[in-house]
Amino acid sequence: MKKSLILLIAAMFAFGTTAFAQKNIKLGHINSSELMQIMPGKDSAQAAFQAEVTLLEGELTAMQEELQKKYNDYQERKAQMTELIRNTKEQELNDLNQRIQTYQQNAQQKLQEKEKELLQPIIDRAKEAIAAVAKENGYSYIFDTSAGTLLYQQDSDDILELVKKKLGLK
């Protein structure tokens, strides 16, 4: 009984493996960086992002100039200040410096969020087009060659032209 069960399991495993091995797997690849460079809306998203960068950098520059001006004033008048005034001015400079550092961190986070907000719809359209091309053409897997993780490629089709056609790009 035990031998029969083992033979039955072995036969099922062999048949299952053969059936799996006979399945036709079609591989494709695409350079997503190259696709993103030609995606519609990328230039306007980039311009909107750059405008946000310019705005935040302008505010940061103004804060740094204010700090520099107050520091120079402190250095010039430091000798005539009482200890209380000197300590107050030093605390004021430290507080302003801390505000600048906090602003830089918040600005960096805001820029990351803005970039995601602007680029996500473009990335989603590209992914949808890649998935549609893969389904229409019977691809099992599509690899991204821009990530640099594809170490070897054999019998794989570059689907960039198909995706460009799907998106109506030239």
C-alpha cells in the first residue's frame, strides 16, 4: 500500500513536471528609462517640478541671507554687548540655523512627494501599456533592462517599439 502511494505520487510529480516544461514561455524586455524619456506629459511634469524647486530654493536662500546678515551684525557688535544680549543674540542665531535645517528637511520631503505626484500618472500609463502589449503578444515575462539587473538575455524581444505604438508615440 505504501509503495503504491509513493509510485502514484512520483507519477503525478513526473506528469506535472512534464506538463509544466511543455508550457511555452515567451520573454521580452524594455528599457523603462528610455520609455520615460519619450512619455507624453514628462516635460510638463519636469517643468512643474523645477518650478517647485526654484520656489523652495528661493525661500532657503532668503533664510540663509538673513542668517548671514544677523551673524555679521553679531560679530561686529559682539564686543559692545552685555552678556545677556550676547547670549540672546547667540540663541537667536542658533534658532534661525535650526529653522533653516528643518526647512531643508521639509523641503526635501515635499519635493519627493511632488515628484511622485507629478510622475505617478505617467508611470502608471507606461505600466498599463507594457502590460497590454505583454498580454496582446503572449509574453510571460517582461524584464526592465534599465535597472541593470538583467545579467543575461537569450530569446527575448525588445518591446519598446510595441509599447510606443500602443501609446501612440513615434
